[in-house]
Amino acid sequence: MSEETPTSREKLMKHCTVTKEQGRRGDVLIYGKHKYRMSRNLANLTEEECDKVVKVIELDAYIATLKERKATQASKRKPKADVIKIEARLCECGCKAMAKPERMFLPGHDAKLKSRLRKAAEDGDAKAIAELKARGW
Ligand SMILES: [Zn+2]
């Protein structure tokens, strides 16, 4: 029967780094990421008071783990993908079909347009002549 449950004071001593500060200040407890400045020295606390301190610290630690868990879950969540605009564009030949965004024409439709413009240009269509020039045809 030598296994005794540790007292709250023992818990505090075990889990916290106790550094007695200079002067009349209380102990400083460093528990994980938390740092507590006690209003009194740990040695002067009653077991009941130690119990309260343990509860506060454990609650803080518990809250911290919850926050961490939430943070890691949030980081695991897929980041909002950057919106990549893929705009299909109308084939420039005027067929009203959609060409791939990086292309101006559906395959072969540039030739269709070219021959149509040339025909129109031969008939004296100024617009067609201008478009041929603009396209470098
Ligand atoms: Zn087309």
C-alpha cells in the first residue's frame, strides 16, 4: 500500500518548474506553455489551495490542447484554392463554338476564316482586307 496518490502540492512540484523569485513574491510555476506567478509561495499554500491551483492549471492546459487541436484541424483543412479562371473563348471564326482558352480558333477554323476573308477581300470588302492585315494573313 505504498502507492499513494500524489497530493496537489506534489503534483504542482512535479509538473511545474518552481522558481522562487527574489523578494517576497510567490513562486513562479511554469507548466507547459503557461507561466503562473503565484501570489504566495507554494510552500505556504494549504492542500486545498494547491488543489485549486492544480485545477486552474489543468484547465488551462486542457484549453490549450483544445486550441491546438482546433488549429491543426484548421491547417489540415484544404486551403481555399485560388480560383483559376479558365474561360473558354469563342472561336474567332464566328462559328460560335467554344475554343480552348489558349487558342483563338477551333482546329482548322482559322483556315476557314482565312479563306472566307480572302474571298471577301477579292470582292472588295474593306473590312475583310483590314482584318486580313490585322491578323497578318
Ligand atoms: Zn470556329
